[in-house]
Amino acid sequence: MAEIYVIGVDAGTESMRAGVFDLTGTVIAEGVTPIATRFPQAGWAEQSPEDWWQALGSSVRQAVANAKIRPDQIVGLAADTTCCTVVALDAQGRSLRPAIIWMDMRAAGQAARIATLDDPALKVNNAGRGPISAEWMIPKSLWMAENQPDLFERADYICDCQDYINFHLTGRMVANITSASTRWHYDSRTGYATGLLDKLNLKALLDRWPREVLPLGTVIGGLTTAAADHLGLPAGIPVAQGGSDAFIGMIGMGVVQPNRLAMITGSSHNHLGFTDTEVHGAGFWGTYPDAVIPGLHAIEGGQTSTGSIINWFKKLIDSGITYEQLNAEASALPPGSEGLVVLDHFQGNRTPYTDPNSRGAITGLTLRHGPAHIFRAMMEGVAFGTELILETMGAAGFNPEDVVVCGGSTKSDLWMQIHADVSGLPLKLTAVPNAPMLGSAILAAVGAGHYDSIASAAGRMVQISRTIEPDQTRHAAYAEPYQAYKALYPALAGIAR
């Protein structure tokens, strides 16, 4: 009998990636197609939904060809996408305007107005203090209703990128529970936030949102004949419900039960986990019931600038020194970088302060400090920021026993060791670096009936490549500089804005 495979799709901001995986989670081959973004005004960012569809067909065909397998060996497909990329469609799924993608900030005024409302739907984030981001679905939909009312009225559907792709794959319009729960103010127990929409005079949005919200891994439908022709696959292949990339990344990292933290790194850090019970508090987002795994509550934190700080510093010194040299020199320095402490708020703070106007700082500089000191202190500052998020979540009852890490920061052994030493927790790195794409493949395998649950599929398909244990001596040495880090934001909040 021929080997069978699934396809996991990762629809990012800059590209559409498709991976062919076997049922043990091994990636056989990938395909990638770039996606163009247009910036018509300052703070605006748009993409063409039709570009997504063309890129999806191209990437899937590339992946299958590169895997050197027959299309009929593919038994399932699922996709993760960016979140809060808002699309207005007619009844046939044709876009009425360019998609307003997640990074678009045109709805800042609408978000500020929503934040002033006293509505129970707002309580899930930061103990009811927000944020209500201009990135999210309701502010963007409100902007559309107020600034393009004719278009809003003509729209049969207003949905997310994920929902658009699945509609064109299956002919069925449904919402994904991760985006709906975390960014649309949907609650799996009570449904959409009708009270909040009523206060905004936006109840017409309910007629345009998908009627159904599906759990992850649920089969939406079979691949339509038209979609099958476009992707080069047999019609009828089950398409499983995917979701927003970071949360699907949790699945691709094997974080599918409470008391583990998924840390997704890159230009920024995302910190995601699960609790058994509902908790809310200042300094983190959530919890969101059933948003990823049925019966569990997702908790969320994040740092706005992490890898971007390191890249900024490397470009700033512009001396020809390599990352390898900086890592080697910084590794020779002691914990605490000989008195340097960096506040990592170079683009504001996401959690625990939720202060977009906070600014970064390098403190303790003397003439004996060199580039390696600053480089290490920046890594430590990011690790301190992660520790503060963990401390804040811990006060609400979320205390992970280990941290699973993926993304760009894992390329630095030093940075991973610093994270482990500061937190005192072991760090585990996964064999497949693109965790969201593997997470989508896991959902495809569940939808195809080869595993009976997301947890069992992740247990078989996620492999840990190595574990980084904390050094307890260095952990103790970080206690003092961590306290200095915690003192920086209160001291500078009224000065550096």
C-alpha cells in the first residue's frame, strides 16, 4: 500500500507555504509563493484575497511536486493564517475590496471608542482594561461600516483570511474558533458578543459573520472540484478547520495540555499556554475557553520587540562583526552583563503593561562596556521581559513546568541558555522549525481520521530535538539584575515616551 500524507498550509503575511508531511510529522517537501502587501496610506496595509488563492494553488502544487509523490497519496489538508485580516465578500466569495490585513492601524479611533464601553465581552483581556487593538475584527468592521457604508451594506460576508480560504476550498462559510475567541470577542459558551455590537450600532455585522464557529480539526467539507483542479489534488479530500498561526503553532510544538508554555520567537515573542479553569487578571490576555483545545482555556502574553532589537543593534554598530562573533564574545561575559540592564520596550509593551508608548532603555553604561556587553544585555532584557510575563501569569495560577520554543531566536544557543537560566525552566526545541505549518498538518491528520484527537496526533507528530537545562548558579545570579529590570518601567514611564 502506498504511503499516505497530509498537507499543512501556513498562510503568512509575506508568503504562502505548503508542506507535505507523513503521519509521524516528518516534513517531506515544501512549496512557497510570495504575497504582495500594499500600503496605500500611512498606517494602512492591504492584500488581495485573490492573490492568496493563487499563491495557495502554486504552493500546494510545488510541495507535491517537490515531494515526488502522487496527488492521490494526499489524504487531508488544513491551513493556519494570520489573524485579524478582514475580508468583505459577495455571496460567491469574491472580494469587494482589498483585505485589511492584521498590521493595518486605520481603526485606531474605533478601537479607542470601544475601549471606553462597559461591556462584559471586554473583561477577558488585562482584567477588563484592554487592549482593544486596532488590529482586531470589530474595530476594522466598524471602520468599514462608518467609512464605506455602501460597501458594508453590499457585503454578504465579513470574515477572516482563514475563513475566506476555507470557503474557497469547500464552498462552506464558517469561522475558526481561535480567531473568533481571541480577536472577535466570541465566547464558546455564549456565542458572539451581541451586547457589545448593539452598543456600537453594529448588529448588522452578525448578518455578515459566518453563522457557525467550528473547533479545530473538525472537517469543514471535502475539496470541491474547482478547488481540487486549482490545487492539483483529488476532489473530496477532507479539509479540516485550522486557525490563527500562533495558536496553531502551539499544536505544532506539542503544547496541548496545561502547565506548558509555547514561546514563539521572531521579531517579537508570543507566550501561549493553557489552564484547566477560567482566569482573568491584569497583565495578560485571556483566558479564552475552548479556543484551541476543547475543555481548556488559552492564556496569552507577548513582547513587541525581541529579535527586532537584536537585528537593530547589529545594523547600528555596522562594524562587520558577525552574529557568531557577538554570541561568542557575549558568552564569555557573566550574567548581568557587568551592570548593564536593558528595558526591551523599543516598540512599546504588549504585556504586562499594555503601554504602546513605553520606550526602551540601556542603563548602567560605563566606558568599559563594549558591543558584546550591550548585545548580551539585550538578550537578557528580553529574557527578563519573558520572566515578568511568567511571573504575572503565575500570580493568576498559570505556572508552566517547561517552555517549548520555536522560531528565529532558537538559532542562538546563548540566547536560549539565557532564557533557561533566567526562568529556571528547561527549554525544549522542536525538530520542525515551522510549528504553525506542522500544527496545520496535525489538524489535517485529525480531520482525515488518522488520529482521534489533537493531543494524540501531536503526541505522535511533534518531535523534541533537544532540551536546554537551566544552570541554577546562573539562575541565582540573575535575581539582582532581574529586580533592576522590574524597576525600570515604573521609573521611566513618565520620562521616556
